[in-house]
Amino acid sequence: MVIVGSGFGGLFAAQALERAEVDITMLARTTHHLFQPLLYQVATGILSPGAIAPATREVLAKQDNVEVVLGDVTAIDVESRRITATTLGIELDYDYDYLVLAAGAEQSYFGNDDFARNAPGMKSIDDALELRGRIYGAFELAEVAAARGNQEALDRLMTFVVVGAGPTGVEMVGQLVELAHRTLRRDFRHIDPRDARIVLLDAADAVLGTFHPELQASTRAELGELGVDVRLGAKVVDLDSSGLDYVDAAGAEHRIEAATKVWAAGVSASPLGRMVAEQCGVEVDRAGRVPVQSDLSLPGHPEIFVVGDMMALDDLPGVAQVAIQGARHAADHIRRALRGDHERRDFVYNDKGNMATISRFRAVAEVGALRVTGFTAWVMWLVVHLFYIIGFKSQVTTLIHWAVTWLGSERGERTITEQQVFGRLAMLASGREIRDKAARKIGPGVPDGDIPDAATEQPGPQGG
Ligand SMILES: Cc1cc2nc3c(=O)[nH]c(=O)nc-3n(C[C@H](O)[C@H](O)[C@H](O)COP(=O)(O)OP(=O)(O)OC[C@H]3O[C@@H](n4cnc5c(N)ncnc54)[C@H](O)[C@@H]3O)c2cc1C
């Protein structure tokens, strides 16, 4: 069988088949399993990438029935049951009897893809490191601007706008406040980081839109107490390097000058969803998700399961538990089918609740009818997240970094580099060329006369 993706869906599907008599090929465009819920902590210097992104190969090293392959899936032919994946321009085909598609979702700019240039999203380690570089870099440049008496630049550099008031946006602004008010408080000579202006924008009229109104209201109040400028009913209509424009609920246009913009506003499912949906005669929904049957398979193709952020079923949200439970459900079908039991069973989602941190010692959580705020919710959040981080090594590292940050005021991962900040834009400009050349170096029978030195042009493993 083939599993596409090494995120929550892909990894948990593979692990659920540990003892099954099946040869699994796991194809993913990154070499790691990513714990996305803590990306904002990498972006704000609390955690290292390694703590939330262990190598998939290492996680599955003891599971003999899995082969992990780095590859970007570019084609799926459901009739001939064949998948094509590309690694640095080299194409390889894989045949399957069963397919679990768990390729997740990508950042969506709602048709304004050019916004991505100046407002990175938060979907990958690359994104988080770029944001870290931009955030800490903005404070550095603000120090220079202040020393030179350039007030206009200073104001722009000290303004941080997060677009999207879901859990990711709320957690991000909370950490920006902590950073400015605790971690960086004494580190500068010309600026006071506490002067940073932190703005949270959303086109909707509530923060944490999927939570109970009571928790929305308490979160909004807490953000106000932290000094976050929350603007709801605010739709971003333009975004450039020096700021953004939005239209408010009354239709009036506003401009915010801000050097740092973070896009936490929307996702659209992997385009692989549309690719298989078209071949199975179903239409993807507005977010590009594939409507699956109640057993999570595709119509006419009981051998293909779509799980996690790519699937549309009963309005289930794009959260880790949906992916994990869906993956286990698909694995159960495959395991039983191997024993000759072909009964199709409906997927029943067990909602374990929602939670989001606001800042140090403050969170909101809802589990069934139970709604919790403040320190208790924060402890619940901490325990749950620690539990789901993959691997003992990552759990210990995370715990140490959390202790440093929450009990003290330090952050252990403040390193930023030029590559972090400018690498993506440089890749956009010339990355394909660099990759193709690198690929030719390992491709069969390709003359390498004009191939530049790999030491200076070797691409990283992260996909496009
Ligand atoms: C910033 C952020 C914060 C979040 N916070 C929470 C939270 O607090 N709680 C919660 O429950 N959920 C949270 N989520 C959502 C949760 O992370 C997702 O619902 C979950 O990761 C979905 O799992 P998945 O397996 O469907 O996709 P993912 O985990 O996204 O995995 C997708 C995999 O597919 C691979 N892939 C994609 N395209 C291709 C291709 N063409 N070829 C090969 N491989 C491919 C990727 O490399 C990746 O390995 C958050 C998400 C984000 C982005």
C-alpha cells in the first residue's frame, strides 16, 4: 500500500498497521513528521524545529513493513492504481493495492496569492523559521531606526499584524506580547520592545470562531488586557511590504503600516484531492476537500481512503484528532480486508474538545459541555500537547524549553539567519533552476558539465 503524507493522518495510519502483513510505502514531501499546533512556538523562539518535527524515518525505523520515501506526489491514476512522485526532478512510479491519502492542506490567501510574498503563512518549518527571522529582525531594525531618529520606520517596524483570529492567530499574538513584554524587555538600548503594537485582524465578527461564544468573549477580553488591538469584521484587501489595507464592516477602508505581517487566516486542501475527486466523479468543496463516503473511501474505489484535512465529511473540522482517528479507521479496514473481512464500517468521530493558549498560564478549553479558562485550561493544554508530541526525546526537549520560557523569561531558540528571511523569496526567483541542476547530478546518464558546485547550491529537503 501507499500512504501519501507523513503528518498526523499519514503517520498514524502507518503506525496502526505495524503488525499487519502489508508492505507500506510512505511518500511525503518533507523528511519529517510535523506537529503543526506548535509551529508558532518555533516562530517565536521557544522551540527548535527538531522538537516538533522528528525525522519520519527515525520514528518508523523499527517498523519493518514501512519504507519512507522523500517525494512530491505529482500524479495519481486511480484506474491503474499508480502514483507518480518526484524527488528533485526525478520521477518514480509506485503501484498500490491500497492508498491512504493524507496530504493535508496548504495556506490559502483566498485568491490573493501575491499576499504570500510579504505575509508568510504558518504551515511548515520553513514558514516558522522565516517568521522567526522576520519578527526578531523587525526588533533589530527598529533599534537601528530609533538610533537614527527615523520615527516613521520605527513605527512600521514596531507594528506586528496577524491576520486570522482562529487558534493559530490568537496563540501567535499572545506570544508576540510575551516576547515584547518579557523576553526582549531589557535587551535593547534605543527602543522599548513593550512599545510594540500588536494587531489581530479577522473578517469574521468573533475571535476563535469555532469555540463556544462564552470562550470567544473571555478570549477577546484577555487579549484586550494584554494590549492586543483586536479588529473584527476587517477584511484584508491589499498587502505589501510596508503594510496592509483592510475594509471594515461598515465598508470604510483603513491602512496599517506594519513591517511584519503573519497570515493565519485560511487553508485549502492539497490539490491532490481535486486530482482524485475528478477521476472518481465527485466534486471537491470550496476548501478543496474531497467528499468521502461514510467509511472514508472514495465512491467506486474502496481501496482509496482520504483522511485528515483533505477530506470532507459531516462538517468535521481540520484538526489533528480528525486526522488521527480517520487514519486509524482506514487502517482498520485494510487490516480486516487482509484477513478476508470486507465489511465497510462508518467512521464515527469522537470529539475530544478544543483548546487554545492565549499567553503564559492562560488558555481556553472546551470538552463536551465543560468550558474551562485561565490556568486550569493552560495546564490541560500543556498536558495534551506534550502527550501528542512524537517521541520521548522531543517531549523532554520541549518540556525543558517550556520551563525556560514559562518559569523564566528567556527563550532558547532566538537564532535567526539571512537564509531564514530571504531564502523563500530567493527560491521563488531561482529555486527551480537550482533544484533541476542538483537533480541532474543524481539522475542517471545526465552529463554534469555545467552543473554548479553542489556545496553552494544544494537545496534543502523541504518541498515547494
Ligand atoms: C499553525 C497550525 C496550528 C494548528 N493547531 C492545531 C491545534 O491546536 N489542534 C488541532 O487539533 N489541530 C491543529 N492544527 C490542525 C492540524 O495540524 C491538522 O488538522 C493536521 O495536521 C491534519 O493532518 P493531515 O495528516 O491531514 O495533514 P498534515 O499534518 O498537514 O500532513 C500532510 C502531509 O502531507 C505531505 N504532503 C502534502 N502534499 C504532498 C505531496 N504532493 N506529495 C507528498 N507529500 C505531500 C506533507 O509533507 C505532510 O507530511 C493546526 C494547524 C496549523 C497549520
